Amino acid sequence: MADVQGLYEKTRSAVRQSALIAEQLRMCNLDAGVREYQEFLQSFQSVTAALLGDDRSLAARGIGASPDYIVEIMRGLLEAQEQKDYVLLADLLSLQAQPFLQELLEQIRSAEEQAFFSDYLEQNLRALSGPNPVLCERIRSLRQEDWQDLVVEPTVSGYPTLCITRDGKRFYLHSNQDPYAEARAWVRVLPDGQSKGYHMLGCGLGYHILALCGELKESYPVHVYEPDERLLYLMLRYVDVEKYLRAGLLILHEDEGLRALSEAIVRTGQKLCIHYPSLRLIKDERLRQSFEQFFLQDSSYRNARILLQGNFDANMESMRANPERFLTADALCERFRDKTVYIVAAGPSLDRNVSQLKECAGLSGSLIVACGTVFRKLLGMGIRPDYLIVTDANPRVLFQIQGQEHSDVPMLMLSTANHGFAVRYQAIHYMLFQEGYPRAEEEAKRLGCMCVQTGGSVMTTTLDAMLRFGAKKLVFVGLDLAFTNSLAHASGTSNRIATDTGDLVPVKAWDGGTVYADSKFILYRTWMERRLKEKDARKAEVINATEGGSYIQGMRHIPLAEVLGG
């Protein structure tokens, strides 16, 4: 009688190997790819030998394949290997070998009416018992009973994924196709060449942890912090992490309030990594939003790393080449100190009161700062802001100055903002260096100037900068942070109709009612509310005169006419 479970495990191992080898060959990592390929051939031949053997019990259960097709796959692989055609070899692995093996897994699952999952719990716990006997015993005492909100399911590649139910909604922590490939793709961008240790929020089933340990070449430890000990149990049961536990390269922490994680990051200064799907498991809303904010900023930096570097280098070259036109933002402190600053955002409610800004243009003791998106709209209405502020790194935002390149309105510019602003816009630029971007922090230290917190958006950056400048009163208009009347922006600015309105949630509105916002707007609002609690923010009066959008704690909510009248 054929060992069906053994065949299943060999087949899924071959699926995993084929995907990994194809990735390596396409990255021209030939040494590792060819070495793994030899192991794959052994696995593949073992699988096909079972299918083609004398034991007919597999065929009787509908498990099998055409001998001619198996020979065709083997011939193609061997010929590509012999010709050292690694482009073709990668394609054959992806387009022939992998689908063949995945189909075999499906045949076995259908015939046996189950998926076979290896159980690594005892060997992992033995490895854990040395460094952390207390956690080991806690996990050993758990029993996988009545965990109806946690469901382990098979995937196309044969390895389990995890489906979770929260508040009546189901979501997955890993891919339903190939969780190992998904994990490798994500962690490839995490190592930064500087950190001596990595701290991961969320264990899931451990695929991303194994991938990170591999990406680090077993050179640096990975600490994993998980609020739900049941997830640690499932990871240790379904994924083999014994080697890393024994080597001290994987350190597990059951951390319900994630305080240990926060303390470790502050204490060590090492890299924080967040498994994004695991964020949905954090029960404390404020804590979850805080980590979501970090994730969004960190991922934006990682995804735009080359763009940010290129912009920063070009902007610093502009500062060196033309020091009279490019100054640090510190030069503005005297200009803003004790002033009333009207900060103009591009939210849809701006249309309600934007014309009233004409009353404060040029008013003694008052300044207008406009975000780039609303700049041309204001000029078209005959309202000249005192300053323009831009922060976005992408070239698509250059439309904000189109036709106004020779304006004399000074520009506040983040050090990584698109360098086209420095090249095309001819007015004076005041450079803002941001916290959280090492190169900006180093340059600010060299120049002896301040750094600002960005918070992820132009308005959060503006709030922080104005507080640091010492403004007496801040008056926001157009700061909706919501899809007021299902609109995204004021007329004549950017894309006006909201196109991405999935998963909107109701939030308290400016007038006390209800308005709908997405997670991004909520994070910006939460960031502002936190910033307004800091000591220096209490010295300034902060008013939200948007007359629409979200209610923002820490701000007074009054109409713009009342502000101007007072």
C-alpha cells in the first residue's frame, strides 16, 4: 500500500523547491539556484517513481499522471540544464513542473478528503525549552479546542494557511497559493545592512519568519512578538523552526500588550518589522493605529527608497549649488513666531469658505500656508498665499506648480520631495529635514538645523513645522480627512471624485454628526491628535475651521467667519 501522506509531503516539498529555484534563476543567483535544482531533481524523481511504480493503489484512488507527460517534463528540464539555459529552466519549472505537482496535491486531497499537515510541535518545543522554558510550558499546556476563530486550511502548494474570523469578518494571514513564495517576496526588502537584530510583530504561521532568517543568512537574531499565544502554538505545530530556535537566531515573546516590543525597539534601536495581516489581531484600537502608521511610513520609504534617495541627492546638490535660493527652514522661525497661520488643505469642504481667505491675505500678524494641491486654485481666485508647502516624492505631483513656475511665493519643501520642484520652481525654497529618514537626519545634524515629524502627509508635516516655528495660532481650512459628500478634494485641485472608498468607517464629523473616512485618513487624524497633546503644542491655539470633514480632538471647531470676525 502506497504511503499517501509521504507522497503528499514529498510533492509539496518539490512545489516549494521549484518556486524557489525559479526565483533564484530569474535573479541570476545561479550558484544557489543550480545547487537547489539538484535537490529538486531528487524530490521530483522520488515523486514520479511512486506514480510510475508497480503499486496500483494510487491509480485506484484516482492519483496518477500520464507517463508520457512525466517523461516530457523530465526531458525538458534535463535538456535546459545541459544547455545551461537557465531562462528556459526557470520557465519549465514554473509552467510545467510546478502545475503538475500542484495538480497531484489536489488529486491526493480529493482522494483522501483531507490535506496532510506535518506536526512539528514536539521538536520545536524541545528546542524552545532551553532558552524559554516558561513559554514552552505555557504553549505545551494549550489545547487546540474551541478555536473556531482560527481555521487552518490547505493551499495550492500543499502548505497550510490560516483563516481568522474577527467581528464577523474572515481574513487570511498568508497566501492561499504559496505562503512561502509570498513571504520571500516580502522580506527581501527588510534587511537594511545596518541593524544587528530584527524585531517582528506577528508570528502568523511563521513563513515570513523563516524567510527573514534565511534572508539574513543566519547572521542576526530575529525576535518575534505575538499578542495571542494561540498563534505561537499554531506556528510551532505547523512550521519547522527548530534549527533557528536552537541556534538562538529566533527568540519568541508572548507579548499581549506589545509593551516588550516597544521597549525593545527603544532600548536597542534595532529594526522593527511588521507582518501587516497580523495587525488586525491587535485588540487595542489606538495601539493598532500606531503600528499601522509606522507600517505605512516604513513601507512607503522602502517602496520608494530609490526615488527618495534620488530626490534627496538632487535637492542637496541644488542647496550646494545655489545657497541664496535654497535655505534651511530654520530661517523662518522669526517670520512665524507668534503669528496666526492659516493652513489651507485641499479637502472638499474648502469650497465652502475658501473665498473668505481673501480677508486675511496680507493681514498684519497673519500668514497663509497652502499645500501644493490647492496652490493654483488659490492663485486663480486672487488669493496669494505667503508660503507653499510640498512633501510628495513622486513626479506626478509636479502638476501643482504647472503654469506657476515663475511665481515668487516661497516654497517649503521636504528634503525628499520631488526634485522637479527645485529645478522648475524659481522662488526661494526652505528645506525641511525629516525625522525617520537617516540621510535627512544626518544632513540636519551637519547643518545644525531642526528636523520635523512628517506623520505621512503634507498636512501632518505642516502641523509639526508650524508648531516648531512657534506660531501662536493655527487655523486649518479644507482639512476634511474624510470623504465629505463622497468627494476626495476641493474643486479645481486634484481628482475630485473619491474612487477608492472600500472599507470606509463612520467617524465623528466636524459638526458632531457622522462622516466616512478610510484607514489612511484615520491614521492622519490620530497622528495629529497625538501631536497636539505634546508640550510645545499646548502653547498654540489650534482651530479647525474646515466646516466639514472629521472632528479632530485638540482643535477648536468654529467657522472661518467667526475666526476672522474675532
